[in-house]
Amino acid sequence: MAHSIYDSASLPLKLLIAAEREFAINGEKARVSDILARAESGNAAAVNYHFRSRDGLFAACRIFREQPLNEFRKRLLDRLLAEATEESPPTLAEYFFVLIAPSVAVITSLLPEAYYGRFICKCDTYSRDRLDERRHEIWAEPALQLVEIILAELSERMSPSTLELRLALYERNIPQSLAQLETYLMGRIESGVEKEVIVDQIPGLIAEIARHSLYSFIQDKNTQSDDLSRCERLYREELQAFGSFVYRAPDRMSLAGY
């Protein structure tokens, strides 16, 4: 595997990491044989044993990073709400920041070889429908709470039909933005930029994506100057306190039906 952090990982986790890469690059054309080779498994039955089927492996790929990601999102949201005052309530741009930041944090943590952003983009995992499918999962609550807050605020600013149209566009654009950011960051690593330098720039990059996200709905150029310094600070503090993103393969029984 490309990352030493996974050298001692269990086979199911290695299969997930390998599958994420293959699905990110090849989409539906990803082959189990390539996934097994990248996971360094000579057992052709490993996918069926650990994930029931190829479809079960794909389903597991969609969720195995989501639990720690949403734990981090909850920390950010809790801190933002705790620091809010009547004079300085959370802004819509800040809510977008908290929605997007955990995905970018995962991408950054996986450098120099990250495929999570492109997996999201290629496999349609950043949508309301996908989130609704996981509504019963406790770890999905922070994302659901954020989406409800954002939708409530946006619904006060535009008609239902306009909001629905812009949501449809946004659901396509945000995965593309994450995939492009991932490719850009990997390119910088390959050109010799130290990962520490990139990590230091990430909060500002997230702020730009958040401002652009808000503009895609409000279409007011004033959103480009929204102050997100509070969120940038919270991101740095909470990421340091959070530590590493620890991933586990979903329980095989939870993949019944795939």
C-alpha cells in the first residue's frame, strides 16, 4: 500500500482503501482483480468473505470514512455554536465551511496519495439522497443537522423552485470541487511542496470553497468577502485536538442485501 499508516491494517481495511482508489479512477469499471492486487491479497474470495459481494464492497467504500469524518464535523459545529453570541451568530458561510471542512481534512490527511475526493465525485456520495439513506445512523446526525440549518436559512432567501434548482447544481458542483482540490494538492506534493506547507494553507482553501458555495445559492458578490477567520481558527484547533482519522471496515452483517 502507498501509506505506511496502513501497513499493519486489517485486510478488510486494505481492501477498502484499494477499492476506493480503483472506483475513483475507473468508476463502475473497477475490477475486483485489480482491487485484490493493490490490497496485496492473493485470496480471490476475500471480497465475498469480508463484504458479501463486489456491491457490498462498493457500499462499504461509501461509508467507511464517514463515521470519523462526522465526528470531526460535530466537533466543529459544537464549537461554532458554543462561540456564537447574539452580536456574532453563525453565518451561512460558516455553516458551509463546517459542512465542507471535514471532507477536505480527510483528503489532506491521505496525502501524498488521496482518492477520496475523486471517489465522491465519481460515485455520487455527496447528495441529499445518499445522506437520507444513512439517516438512521447516529454518525450521520451532524451532517443532517447542518443540511437542515442551511436549507432553512436558504429557504428564507429564495423561492422553493429556485432553491431546488440551485441545490441540484450544488450537489454536482461540490464533489467536483473536492476532486479538483485533491488533484491540485497531489500535484503540489509531486512538485516538491512539503505537506506541512499545504496543511497550513488548507483552512484558507476551505474558506474559499465555502464562499463559492454560498455564492452559488445567493449569487451576491458580497459573499466573496465574508469573514471566515473564526472557522479557520476552529478548524486548526479542533483538528489538532481530534488527532488522526481512524477508519474501520463496516460490519459484514450491515452489508446484507448487497
